[in-house]
Amino acid sequence: MDLKTICNKGIRYADRKRIARGPGSGLGKTAGRGHKGWGQRAGARRRPGYEGGQMPIYRRVPKRGFTNARFRTDFTVVNVDLLNAFDEGATVDLEAVLAHGLASQVTPLFKVLGNGELKKKLVVRAQKFSKSAADKIMAAGGTVVALDEQGRERPYEPPAPPAPKTPAGKGAQAAGAKARDGGAKGEAKSKTADGEKKPKGAKPDASSSGRAKSDGEKSEGKGSSKPKSEDKDEPQGGATS
């Protein structure tokens, strides 16, 4: 307590700041506005978010991209070791968990994870179970009751194991190797079809022998054609006297 607080006499708000009342007040002369410039003139004011001329925060922050924050599904998550707070044979659902104060996040959906050990036989009703949590509940003699988003019971289906991950790039390399092998085989087939060299001992194809025969017959037909008459200038009739 000091003299200033005594003189307040219970007034809720302190006196306003008095500026331009001389150098002894600490805000004399220029009244805290500095010398010259836009901020020193009468009527000057700054809009919300103004940062003295530098790039403001609402322009520095990137705005591209997509986020599903508005559409994500939130769960109230509890591990199985916290369920030991319930009595033997009790039914555990979202309302019971919130009533016991085992979770602080209040959502319409409930999920049970498998961290820790469960030592009591319970009936657990939730929208989602991890595989380890379901195994521990059933190993303790309890029951797993799966619910849909509306709270209706549905058959429990254990989550499928994740697919094995392949190192990046191996799939593409295998595909490229297959493509190269297929291309090489196709080139070999085309070469044999076009009459390239064949391995020793290979029999000639029937189609190639047939083509050779037909070519020979054509050449023979051309050779057997009658020769043209050499003396074209001779008259066709006999000599005249």
C-alpha cells in the first residue's frame, strides 16, 4: 500500500494518461508521438494489424494447400490400463468414462487403445478398438461391443494388418526390368521373322521354303520365254523378182 492507492478512495478506474503537460510529466513536448511524420500529425491512426510498414502477419502466413481440420473425426481416447478404475463386470462406455474423469476431451465418439494391462472383466462399448486393446479385453474375460457413429451395435471386425512396405524405387526398377526383357524378346522374335541368322542346326521354315520354290518357278518361267526375232527389217513375204 502506498499514498497513491490510499488516494484512490475505491475508484475502479485510474485517471487517464495526461499528455503534453510539460517535460516533467514524461509525455511533454511531442506527447509521445515523436518528430514529424504521419504518426505525429493530428488525426493519425493505425488500422488493426498494422506493423509499421513491414509485411504484416496476415500476409506473411502462407494460405495455399488443403487441411481437413474442419472435417476430421475426433475421438475420446482411453487406454485399457485406465479401465481398471471400474468395478468387476461393469459396462464401460463414453458416458461412464467421462463420469469417472478418465478423459478430458469430450467428443461423440469413443476409442480404446491397448497401452497397459487390464485386470478386470468388463463389457466395453466403443466405436473403435485397437487390435491389442480388443485382445486384452477378451483375454481378461471381458466383452468387446462395437458401435457405429449413431451408437447402434454392429458386429466387431478386428482391424486388418497393415500391408508390408516396399523400399522406395524397387517397384519402379522391377517394372523397368520387365519392360526391358519384354522389349528384348520382341526384338528377337521380329529378327527371326524377318529372316535374320538362325542358330546352327535349325530347320528352315515351311513358309520360307515355299517362298524360295515360288521364286524359282517364276525365274524359270521368265527364262523359257521365246527369243525375239533379230531380223526385223526382212519382209514377211518371199523375195520378189
